[in-house]
Amino acid sequence: MTKAKFQLEKVSEAEQGQWLRSMTLEAKVEMDPSKLPDRAAARVYDQFVTYEDFARVVIKGLPEREVLGLVRKRLEAIHALQLLKKHGITFDDAAREAQYKRLRADFEANPQFKNIPFEDFVKQQSGMSMEAYKRGPVFTREAALSLLGQKLVSDDEAPKLYEQKKDQFGPLMDVRHIFLRADENPDNKEFVRTFPAARKFCEELMARIDKGEGFDVLVNTHSEDVNSKFKGGTLQIFTPASARQFPDIEVVLKTMKPGDVRGPVKSKRGYHIIKLESIEPAPALSDRIIQDLRKQAAVDAFLESFKAAKKGVDLRRFVNSAK
């Protein structure tokens, strides 16, 4: 085919840029290489788009951050498929469809998404039709890593790996806190305390708790953590592994029993009063945990390999014509 037949002659630059952002649900976009001629990246509005056209529109129509995001997603998908090939795993249409059905089943089993059609959720989150999403780089990467995880962690190996990583799954510690924000040199001391002032007030609150004043009341009236304040001060459910991300809190939790209240606990951002509500043992090994172990193994292998890989897309030959 001649170069002229590849051009987007009837589509304005604004429309091209909008298509790149939203994948234009109404536009019947064809991106399956088996249905396109050589050097065609896609067919949009019944016009063929070359890879050169695509790169030119990307550089000219989108901010650099979006360009880098598009390129990285594509590179990650390519590298994930290369990893599968390295491990002798075939990723054909049947494998792609099987992974899609698994993803859909997981979505429909999640009570958080009850009564939400999977297709509608995908369109809302990605701006893509279901078929375009299944062929796109994000799904390709995730589907490839799911297959890789099954290869890296077999059913026989899962129990041993779970014991090695059990601190990521439990014991489960339900933790609440009262938080007082502090700064070494606050610009406005009427709104932000110094660390000594925050500690002093934290000690006053602890004294009131010791005298029987309710933790819930003090959370509502004094805590400065807006994310937890209106949930009774509830933080995430901690495991020994996740607690290590917050070393100041981790040290205190190691010595607490359910019902204990401790403070002041200093962190980089201020002072805390910590209450340990309950401790539950780590759950027994389950299919869900095995999936988590496989996903973690695949992601770890992917990130290590991707970091070491030679990668890049040379767009320099399009830059001059795009500007």
C-alpha cells in the first residue's frame, strides 16, 4: 500500500490527540496485527495509521509525561511476553482468553463490585472497549505475569513458600491511633505544633485515657489524621511485614497485647497514641494466598529482569516533523 493510504487525512489533530487519550470507544479501532497490513499500527475511522503516524501524533499531541507512560506500558508488555518465552510458556489467543476469564471471575466474586458489569468497569477505568483492552499492553502484562507466577510457584512449592513469607499474612493486628502533627520549625505555631509541644499534649491525652476517658471521644476531638479520624482512628490491618514500613509503630506493637494503649509514640510526622484492638493468627494457606504468592513471585522476577534489560524506543526521527 502507498504511504498516502496510511494517512489520517480526514481526522484533525485534536481528534487524534483525543483518540490517544480515550482510545475513542465509538471509533471502531482495529489494533490486531493479523488484521492489518505491514507497518500499520491501527485502523481508525477506516483510515490506516502507520507506526510513524502514531509516534508523530503522540509526540506532538501529548505532554511528555503521557508519552513516557504510553511507551513504558508497551515496553513492559513486550518484556513480560519475553519472560514467558524464556520460561517456555506459550501465550496464544487461548491463553489470553483464559486469563481474561480468570480476571473476570475474580472481579465478579469481589463483593466490592457487586452489581457492576465487568465491561462497564473496564470502559470506565481504561477508556477502552473489552476487545481493545484484552489486546492492550496493561492486560497483556498482567496476564503474562499471572502465567509466569504459575510457573514459578507450583502447587507443591506453595506451602513451603508460604511458611517462608508467613509474616506477610499474619498475625493480623487491628490498630487504631490518635495522631498529633508536628514540625521541627513550623511556619505557623497556631496550627502546627513543634515536636516538644506535640509530645506534651500527647502526654496530657494519655493521662486522660488512664483516668478512664474514652479513646473514641479523644480521636474525634483531637486526632489530626484526616484519613482515620472519622473511622475511630482505625489504621490498616498490620502484619509483621507491613508494620516494618513504620518502624516507630512496629517497635511498640511488638510489646502490646489486645486492649493496650501506648503513647506518646514519636514518628517523623508527629506523635501517636496507639491502641491495639485485636490480634488474629495468620490465615491457613488458601487458593487466594497461593495466587498472592504467585503474583508476588512473578512481579519480583519481572521487576528484576526489566531493570536489567536494555530497553528504549528511538523516537528522534519523528521529533523534528512533530514539532
